[in-house]
Amino acid sequence: MIKPYYSLNNLSPICFSKVEVGGGSHILGGVSFTKIPRVLIAKCGLDGHDRGAKYIAKALRDAGMEVIYTGVRQSTEDVAQTAIQEDVDIVGLSLLSGAHKTLFPKLIEALKEKGGGDIPVFGGGVIPAEDIPFLISVGVKAIFTPGTKVQDVILEIKKILEG
């Protein structure tokens, strides 16, 4: 189990892995990437259950991606700032609280306001199927619900980042 740790300001993200990027292709979780992705996994709002976020962070790290995890109860503004500061390629937001129709649009807007509007956002958690079209319409690139295979997440990240 991954135990997050924080600096004294309690807002600094943790890096699960640092991977040196060389030329050529990289095989991550059986999928070829042109560069190793930097992924930010975040928890926003009052949702304190982070087992799923830690699971996907570890799985993506184990697949060879560089993963930064924010910890729980972050604001969308803090997540956007961290995404820009850490120069991530993609942001994954884990939500179980039912606030997905509020927090995803707020995060996407915060990224735009801070100059990171080009950073794609995906999400996961307990999100009703009938809400997914709305989330896609506001700019979320993919939603993963419980039971999604890690390999499918890796393939979708590749699709989002490399077209």
C-alpha cells in the first residue's frame, strides 16, 4: 500500500517515480508511447476515500509512467496549479462523492484560467453512466468506472496523448 507523505505546507505532491526519458519508443504496460507520460492523479473536494486513486497511481507507475499524486481534499485551483507547475501531460481526477458534475468543469476552467487549457483531463470513480455524456461535453476526455482494467486506462491515456 502506498502511504502519501507531504511537506510541511501539506500541499506538495508526491512523486511515485522518476523515469529518465530517452529517444525512441517506450513500452509501458505493453503499450508503446513516444515519450513517458507525466500523470497527475488528484482528489478534489470533501471526498476522503483515496484507495482507488492510489491504486491507479501505483498501477500507472508500475506500468512505467511518471505519476504525481496530490492527496485528498484538494481544491480544483490547487490541482490546476500543481498540473502546470509539475508540467504534467494529463490529469486524472478521482471522485466518489457525487460532486463530479461540479468539480470536473471547475477543474477544466481552472486549468484554462492558469494557462493549462491544453492539459487533458480524465476521471474515474463512482460516476453514473447517465452523467458521462455531460462530462464529455464539458471537456473530460475519458471516464473510468469501477472494474475498468488498468490496461484499458493505459490504452486510453495513449489515445488521448498521442491521438
